[in-house]
Amino acid sequence: MRLTYEQILDKLGETVGWERRGDGISRVFKFRDFKEAVAFVNKAAEVAEEMDHHPDILITYNTVQLSVFTHSEGGLTDKDFALAKKVNQIV
Amino acid sequence: MRLTYEQILDKLGETVGWERRGDGISRVFKFRDFKEAVAFVNKAAEVAEEMDHHPDILITYNTVQLSVFTHSEGGLTDKDFALAKKVNQIV
């Protein structure tokens, strides 16, 4: 179920580092170098597979931007915030 | 050294699947699923580390877009096309 605007604001408040961007939510993670960035992407990919929910992932040398959105619902859902929080735990 | 417009066109002609996009060159690779896309990213990342030349990498579920550009030269160089060709060999 799609979250309402108020629910999204509430949940953003408890999801460190993530912000509204376009239709979804996203966070930029910064690492020492490309190698560390790719290592993080592999950990995030594991989380994504476990949750069967796949963020867009942009690697630009030592930064990784994750963006998440529930395509099947055409909006943001609990699943998006669950993924965001789980990813925050592996940084 | 930055390549000229004519050199870029020549090299694009011999670099399957890559096209001019923005300032750089890029190619979209499509896979069966997210897992295979991530596996490819790991192989491409190895090539990037070996060549010390790092493309931007965008993973969107089962597709991966690589984009490359030589920031230090402010343009496209032989290094960009060398990376593109090497990545083409690992698909």
C-alpha cells in the first residue's frame, strides 16, 4: 500500500540520510575508494535479494547512490523504508 | 590526450554497443535478473581497477549502464575506448 505524504515525512524522519528525490527516496554513501564502494554495493545487493526489493544503484568512483521506489504500487511503501533502514545497518 | 571528434567517431565504429552520451560514451547491458547484473558489475569493476579507470555504473534491476569519460583531460581519450573494449570482452 502506498504511503501518504504525511507517512512519508514521518518515516523519512526516522531513516537517517535518506531524502525524497524524484518519485522515490535516495541516499548517497561515500567511501574511501572505488573498491570499497563496490564492496558496499555487494552487501546492499544481498539485502535487496533477501527482501526481493531492488534499489537503483549508481556508483561514481567512491560514492554510491541508492534510490528506491515501489514500481508495482506507483509510489513509496513500507518496503522502501524497510530496505533503506536495513541498508543503513550495513554501512 | 583528448581525441578529436573524428577520432571518436572512428573508435565508436569499432566499439560494439557503445554510443556517445553526454560528454562520455556509454553502453547499456541487459541481464536475466538483478543477481546477474551485479555479477557483471563485479567483473567490470575488476577491469576498472586493473586499468585504474573507473566508469560510472548504474544498476537498474537487470540492466547495467556503464559511462566513461576522462575527467583529467576533460574529454574522451584512448583510455575510455580501451576500457569499453575490455568490458565488451567480459559480457
